[in-house]
Amino acid sequence: MSPQDLAAAAQRAIGPKEVVTAAGVFGLRDEGGAERTVVAVTERAIHVLSLGELGGDPLSELASFDRVEAEIEVTKSGLRRTLSLKDPRSGHDLGLTGSAAPFSSVAKGDRAVLAALS
């Protein structure tokens, strides 16, 4: 799925009240990357959506973080990017892994998400 198609699918899952500016496929770090998610960035929020079967559309929201208040940390390890999101009010945090590998089909979307959050 292209980054544009992924953003459009995330937009359908989130609804029309917010506009998705970037979307990428990330693995839940706590699950060893086994569960794939879509991270969708809007002007006001960071949405983490469950991703159905391979190539399927995002299904439901797992978590949402306010962009202004969220603590965001990105670390690099080779071609892997680790995205840590924390809500300072609730203490809820989530760790995700993405890719910057030029041969990865999801890397372009992941890079767009990380750029939008920088």
C-alpha cells in the first residue's frame, strides 16, 4: 500500500473531523514488532490504529495522543526507528518501531510520520 493509500485508509478510519497529514506502518515495540499498526498524524493528534490482515485497511484506534502535550522521542538503530509516545497527564506510553530502509515498502510512510513529529 502506498503512503498516499495508507493515509487515505487512515483518514477513513479516523473520520472527517481531522485531516491525516502523514501515515506509516509501525510495529508495537512491546510485542516485538509482531502486531502491525498504522500511525496517523493530524494537526492535533497522533492516532495509533490496529492494522488488519497484510495489506488491509486500519481497523480501529488503539491509542491517541495530543500532539501538543505528548512526549515524543525518536531513536535510531541502523535502519530501524523507534518511536516512543507518552501522555504526561495519564502516564500512558507506547513504543513503536518503524523502518528507514530504502528497500522497505513502508519506509517512505514511516519517514513521513517521523518528519511530521520532528
